[in-house]
Amino acid sequence: MNQPTLEPIRDSDLTDFCQFLVENLSQQRSAKEWATAFLQDWGVEKPNNGFLLRDDNKIVGGIGAIYAERLIRGKPERFCNITSWCVLDRYRSQSMRLAIELTSQPGFHFTDLTPTEVVSKTLQFLKFKPMNERQAVWPNPPWPFSLLAGVRVITDSNTLEQVLSQEDTKVYQDHRHLSWLNHLAVGRTGDFCHVAYKRTQLRGLPGAFVLGFGNPGQFVKYRFALGNHLLFKYGLMFTRVESRLLARIPRPSIELAGFRNKVFRSDTLTEADISNLYTEIVALDL
């Protein structure tokens, strides 16, 4: 068997590559939906959409990449989010070529937030670190004191852009086109926190899975007002969030464990800096 060629995935390759993913990785979404995830405009000039393997002009494997630039503590940081790593069995020995080529690109922090166990272990061989997989869950009790304390929850799109900080407004604008992601601002005048969440269920009960927020301290401080809004506006009975993202685990809450570890590689950032936003988690509605 000849060694397949390794090529960058250009935008013009996305239709064929995404059809390859539908046929060999998952049929839960169309090739068009796959392609849309790679075409997010998240503030960075992307070098590619990942890399693919061709043999006799046929795609036999590939590793996808979603690129973004985010401000972290006021500094722009560039991310390469690994997704959709799929290689035909006959060419499995070529898998590491893809990962090494992708992660050898300079100037990026690398993440994989939906790895299989095999992928996670493979990336850890490439010096990726596993993140805390625990998730904190707390009830959304009635909390009528929020209005008395001047705390508001805002969901109107125009008002959101007026009350959020410049950095949080940018995050909101970058994600508001994703219909499965809900946005709000909670806080007081001059001190609002952006929150992005999806609806979820736990033991048959409806709740909110918070995927990202602005300031961790603000988020914990205003959690009761947020919970009150989610309960009475949408009937969501609990809030759920990854423990690694929190400034502290609030009370009362429990921590759930047993989830697959997300992984990242960075010389300067910590796991608390690694957001679910700007990744395949939201681009593919995972």
C-alpha cells in the first residue's frame, strides 16, 4: 500500500470531507451541518480546517480543526479546537501523522473537548493534559429578593449589547446565530455577567447546562437571581456547570463525576481558561 498524501483541508474540500464524516463517523448530522461548523467567523485567520489523507484521490482519513481568537485577561489568545478525527481502518497507522501535523502549527493553544477514550490517551501522548471532568449541579429555588437588591436578568438582544462589557458583547455577537444556544445577562447596572446555556435534563427533570459565562465571580454571585429566572420563566429546575470553570463550588450543590476528560495543551493557560464556547461543543450542538 502506498502511503497516502497528507493535505490541509481547504474550504473547497469541506463538502467532500464532511461527506466522508457522514459516511464513516456519524450520520446524526448532514454534510452541510458539519461544514457549517468549520465556517464559523471567530476572529482569526484560519490556516486550514484541519488535515486530510488521500489515497488515489480519495479521502481516507482526516482530522478537523475549528479556529478562534479569544480575549483572556485582556490578551488575545488563538485556539485550535480539534474535532472529527476519523481514519479508515485500513489506514489507521497513519492517524498520528494527522495529529502531529495539526498540533505542530505554532501560535495556538490546542483543545479537544469531545475526545473518545482512545483519542484522549493519544493526545496525552502528545503532551495534552486532562481537565477536571466533574460537574456542579444546584437547584433553582424561588428567590424573590433579586429585584429588591436591584439584580436583573436581561434576555432582549438589543439590551444585552448595551449592558454587557465590550468583551462579553463580542462573545455574545460571535454566538448569537447559533439557535440552540441561549443567552442572557444577569447583574446590576455596571456589573452584568453574560451567560450562555442549553436546556438539558437530569433524571427526567429539566434544567440549564451553562456552557460559558463572563466573569466567574459574577456568575456565582448572581446565581440565585439566575436560578429564579430560569425556574419561573422556563420551568428549569436546576443549573449545571463544569466545576473547572467556577471560581468556587457554590452551596448548596452536588458534584457529578464519571465524565470523559476533555484535554488541552497550552504553555500559559489553565483549564479554567478553556471555554466550551468557540468550539465544536457549540458549533455542532454537542
